[in-house]
Amino acid sequence: MPYAQAPWILHGYGIQTLHLVNIEEVRPLIPSELEIISVWPGKTFGSAYLSNYKTSPVLEYNELIIVPALVHYQRKIGAWISHIYVDNTDSVAGGREIWGLPKQLAKFTLEEKSTTVHQGNQKLCSFNYHRQSWAWPTQLSASTFSAKSTNLVIFSAEFNCLLSLIGSQLEIPAESPFSGIGLGQPWLTVRYQQLNLRIHAPKVLGEIHV
């Protein structure tokens, strides 16, 4: 296959929003084997992550990730990705075959202070944002659950970057496939500048019903 094997090393920048969403509304999007973490009565964290990997040694592409909930399984905590879009066919193939992620192709229109994502004639969402002049050097790690066939897997990602808080607006049309998650105005938005990201191969945790 034309895509590289894990780990993938990606360079670029990312923008991530954080939202409080209703657990009852996102429960149908989460496999029953995973417990949703409540961070407030009836609420969990949801997120939208927009990235541009245009200087990466593995693949160059744009990406939109939608996380409806923070979850746990066997004392492991991570995100569950319900929707994920890229503009590179090799990224679609690699994401599906290596990590079991439901990647789909989409078109990304990037401007100085906004990004719009379309799939065919359907608008998925649009980000409007502005940069801050200050940023902190940061090293972070995170885990994500996904499903490969009937296996529940988890994979980790490590990244270092310059982290800054920014203002943003996330607009999701009612016709968008993920409009029902309830990602309204972000509670918090961060920008990852000079992002260096390493995504590791998945590890099988158990069986799953999808």
C-alpha cells in the first residue's frame, strides 16, 4: 500500500475546540463496551479538531476529527472518534486499515482566519478563529479508542508544540452528519503551532459489537 506504516510522524498545526455535550445525546454514537466519563451531571467533553499537516514526512493532508465523548475501558481513558475527514486518499486507507478509524474524503477550504469543510455539495462545518500573540512550549500525550473489525483497540499519540488559547466560532449546519452531537459555541479553543505529532500503532483490548 502507498501509505506508511505506524508510527506516523506529522508536522503542521492544529486547532481544537472543547465543548460540554449531553451524554444521552451522544450515547448512541459510542459502543456499549465503553463507559462515558461524566465531567458534570449529565455532561461529557466533546471536541472538534482541525489540523493541517502540509510539512509532514509521512503524508500531507488536512484533517477534521469529531469526538463526541471522553470514555474509559478497563481503567484506560481516551477519546472516541465518531467522524473523521481528510483530503488525501492514502490517509483514508491508512487510517482505516491501521487504526480502524472511519475516515472519509472531504474538501478543505483554508483562509487566513477560517476553514470550511465540505463533502460533495454538503457543508460539514466551518471554523472562524484568530491567533494570539503568545504561546507556551508544551509536550502532551493522549489516547484514542477505535474498532478494527470486532476488536476494540487503543492507540496513543504524543506531540510537542507551541500551545496558545484563541477565540473561535464553530458553525455546524443542521444537515451535517454530526450536527446532533450538540457542538455549539466552544467552551475553550486552543491552537497547536509548530506541531510535531507521533501516532503509534494500536493495541487490541478486547472484542466489541459495532
